[in-house]
Amino acid sequence: RSSAGETMAWSESVDTLLANKDGLAAFRTFLKSEFSEENVEFWLACEDFKKTKSSTKITSKAQRIYSDFIQADAPKEINIDFHTKTHISQNISEPTLSCFDDAQRLIYSLMAKDSFPRFLRSEAYKELVKKQENRNQKRWLPFL
């Protein structure tokens, strides 16, 4: 359970939101309702990918990210420009830990400038904040 302070803190930045387990879950649910959860899923896959140590795993994880999010008609295809997509396609046969960085930056920017402000204005977020505030009042006013 997040405290009201934490829930409010999510509004500070996308980074704060994505770094908090409950914030991430709430944001994912919101993106699902907007049919754009592939953005946060891609971002998370890239974060996981960059921590990969084994060279065989780098190749298999890169292929999975490519087939899930990048290639034409991918099941969770993200919306990135032709140039970025082409660059990844040309380099996917010999992937590096930074091969998705440009695409990840684009998706992060899209979430930060577009999805995140809508999330903060959403009824879902307002409800979470209200619930946390009510919970805190009850804690401090046990006689109510």
C-alpha cells in the first residue's frame, strides 16, 4: 500500500511514478484503458534488457523485444519513427545493450509528454489520491 504522500509524489515526474511499484501498476492500468500499455511494457523490457550480462541472453532478449514491439505487425507494436525502426532492424542481428536506446527515449518522451499528464488528470488517479487521504485521516482521527 502506498501512502498519500507517495501517491501524491507520483505527480512529480514519470521517473517517480515508474520507480514506485504501486505507481507503475496504476499507470499500467490507466494505459490499458487507453490501449497503449505497450509503451510502458516496452520501456520496462528495455530497462530489464540493459541489465543483461550474458551475451547469449543479450541476443535472445533483443530478438524477443524486436519481435514483440518493433517489427512490422508486432503483437505490441510501439509507435516509433521509420528511421529509428530501420536502424534497429539493421542492427538486430548483432544487438548491443544500447540498441533500443533511441526507441526507448522516444517512448519515454511520449509517455512523459502525453500519457503521464492524462494519467494525472484521470479519475483513476484522483480516486487513488482521495482513498489515501481518507485512509490517513482515519489513522490520525481514530475517534471518527
